[in-house]
Amino acid sequence: MTMARMLTVAAAQLGPIARTDSKASVVKRLLALMREAKALGADVVAYPELALTSFFPRWYFEDQAQIDQFFETEMPSPETQALFDEAKRLSIGFHLGYAELVDNAGSKRRFNTAILVNQQAEIIHRYRKIHLPGHDQHEPWRAFQHLEKRYFEVGDLGFGVVNAFGGLMGVCICNDRRWPESYRVMGLQGVEMIFIGYNTPVHNPPAPEHDALSNFHNRLVMQAGAYQNASWVLGVAKAGLEEGVMQIGQSQIIAPSGELVAQCSTLGDELCVARCDLDLCLSYKQTTFNFERHRQPEQYRLIVERRGAQLPLQNT
Ligand code: CDT
């Protein structure tokens, strides 16, 4: 007897969001994609990283109040409530990335966050980005800034995995997808589907020689992460020419085999949809990547004991 646990998911790629676009206008776009996803049979629709605003770490701001306009102090908020209401009405789950401002009795903390919301519109999982790329000081030599290290704290919730949508779901965000540790920590909790929103500029000012490889690296890391951890991976872009900065698209859905099963072909608002059998993870989890049987964690100690590379001592 063949087993199957089917979950239909839609990666809801967004085209550019201008700095002057209101959150309400963005929510309208998200709602249109949600309705289209439902019409195409999706159980869950996934939006990108920082999906409610322009990718603001590209600008250097000195005024904290100006920065905080890009953040949400509550979720749902009056502006995002419509998403939750519509998700409940349609009985569709969603993944949403946004800038989260936590105010604990006046002590403010800011995170690059993503949540999973179930078909009853309840927040069932929260992830705060751990690998923050870029820099923390203004670097005017760059064509544009990447100030995530300035505007966000490192996430404090780990790489959790939650039982939802009939399987084991995990989340990481953008730069996290380049690090095998992100996937493996979720793999060690049996993850079956990983949601990854991203804003990836084609141009990387410190290493322009990588620019032509941006799409290749996007595919490379997510396909490897899926296969090596026997999990579905959904990569969702905010794409296109946003405020003068070109960002990659190629939102995609990847099977536990590492194969690409659906991909967006524009740089605008677009869905790609796949019917995913979560049981496809099993044959990989039970054979090639049977972690219990084959992993040798004693031999991997350096991974948690050492942050940066240290060269071996020269033989004398
Ligand atoms: N948003 C985000 O994390 N972007 C980074 C750009 C880094 S440039 C290599 C990313 O990893 O896509």
C-alpha cells in the first residue's frame, strides 16, 4: 500500500514594494494572492520575508521613529487583521514574514520574524531570524546598504519545528538558507516542510563577482537543504526592481529528493503551487539520511565549539 499525506502549498511571490506604499495597499495584494491560492486548491499560502514593507535595511536611518514605522508592534494589527479574517473565512493557513517590535515595559527588542498561521487564523509558530547578514554601521561606499545587523537582534527562539497542516513544519529566513546548520537543526526534529522567505539583491557590494551566480546559489542551497534533510522546502521571494535595487525571484517548491517541482517565472506578484506528499520524506529519512543510524555527532564537535575557521598548526 502506498502512503500519502498530501498538502497543497502556494509560494506567493511578491513583486517590489515602494517605500511610500502603505501597509494597507500591500495587504490588498496579499489578500488577492491568498484568494488565488485558495482557488488553486492550496491549504497554505507562503509570503516572503518582511512582506509588509519595502526592504528597509537597504537604507541608513538615524531616527529610530522612522525605522520603527517599518515594524509591527502587534500581530494581527488593525492593518493585518484582514489577512487573518480572510484566512479563517477561506480556511487556509499562511506563512508571513514581518519586522517585529517587542515592547516589554519600555524595553524594546526588534526581530526579523516569520509566523505560521493555521486555518483557524491562530498563530501556531514564530521564528526570529538567526543569521543576520550585512553590517551594523553606515557604509556609504555601497550602492545600497544592508543594515540587518543594525536594525535587528539575533533571533532568540532557535530553529523550532511544529506539528501543523498534517506534518512537521519549520521556518527559517533568507540568509539562514545559506547555512546547513539551519536545516540540520530542523532535520533533527524530523521536519517535513521548511518555509523560507527571502529578499536577495542580485548585487552583493562586497563581492560583485558573485552577482551572476545569485539565482544559482539560491537553488543550490535550498535543493541541498531539502535533500540532505529529507524535507520539502518552499522558497518565497520578494522580487524585482525595488527602490532601484534588483532582487532575485525564482520562488520555488523543492521535494525531499532535492528536485524542483514548481517555480515562479516572473519578478512580480505570482503564485507557484504544488501538491506535496509529506510521506515522500520517509524513504530519505529511513535510508540515506537515517540520522540515528548514520550520523556521528561526536565527530562534529567543532560545529558547536568553534564559530570561525582556525587553520591547523603547521607541521614542523
Ligand atoms: N535578506 C537577506 O538575508 N538577504 C541576504 C543577502 C546577502 S548577500 C549574499 C541573502 O542571504 O539573500
